[in-house]
Amino acid sequence: MAYSKFKRILVALDDTPCSLQVMEYAKNLIVDGETSIALITVVPPTSPASYGADPLLGQQPIVVPEVSEIQLSSAQEYLDRLAPNFASAKEIFTFTRIGSIREEILQVAQEWSTDLLILGTNGKTGFEHFLSGSVSESVIRKAHCPVLVIPSKMED
């Protein structure tokens, strides 16, 4: 019988092609009946809409709560479609969150007592990386557990 040190694996997914590679790596680390898998996707907070708001008249931009609800519902449906790919796992959990992607991933990893965190990287470089930073880089620096980062430009 195979033994895996990783009993609780958190897999961070988004709706990008890199997530398919992340899933394949995660599936290969499952030891049948011994490994629990948690899937997480994070929706960034909805930006206030300035449509119809006039700052000269003192009107503030508004946040439409329905937009966040739709995004969160869509994110949960996405994870629900992916969860059957991990049928050999002991248990499958899904987490959908709204907030800072890196902070929510780290918080769930801590709360769920993750043994291994798997996520992808989009491979931004140069000025684009400078402006937006790297979620994977930030997660690696602050994580309490090992982090496996799958590059987006990797060949199958």
C-alpha cells in the first residue's frame, strides 16, 4: 500500500487553462481512500459601478450585490463540475470565497490544516508582474505548508 505524507491537499483553481494542469498534478497525488482534497476558487471583490453616479452632485459609486452573488454562484458551479475528477479521494471539499485571492487561499489553507497547497502561475513577467504582483509568489512566502506551483507554460 502506498503512503503519502499529504493527507489534506488544497487545490487553488481558476477558470484558466493552467488549472487543468494543476488538477492533473493534484489527481496524481491522491492515495485512494487516504487523501482528502479541497478545491478553492476566489472571486475578487466587485468594483463599485460609477454608472449613474455623478461625483459633482455628491453621488457615490454603488456596489450591486447581485453581481457578487452571481459571480460566487458561478464559481461554486465551476468547482462542482471539477469535483468529480477527484472521485478517488477520501473526501472532497469546495470553498468559494470573495476577497483577495492570496489572502483567501492562505486563510483556507490555515483553517483547513492543509498539508500541501497546489496552485498554478500565469507566468507574468516584467512590467505586468510589477503592476499586479504574483499570487503564487506571495502564497509561497506566507504559506505554513509546502506549496507546489505549476507553471502555465509547461508542456504536458
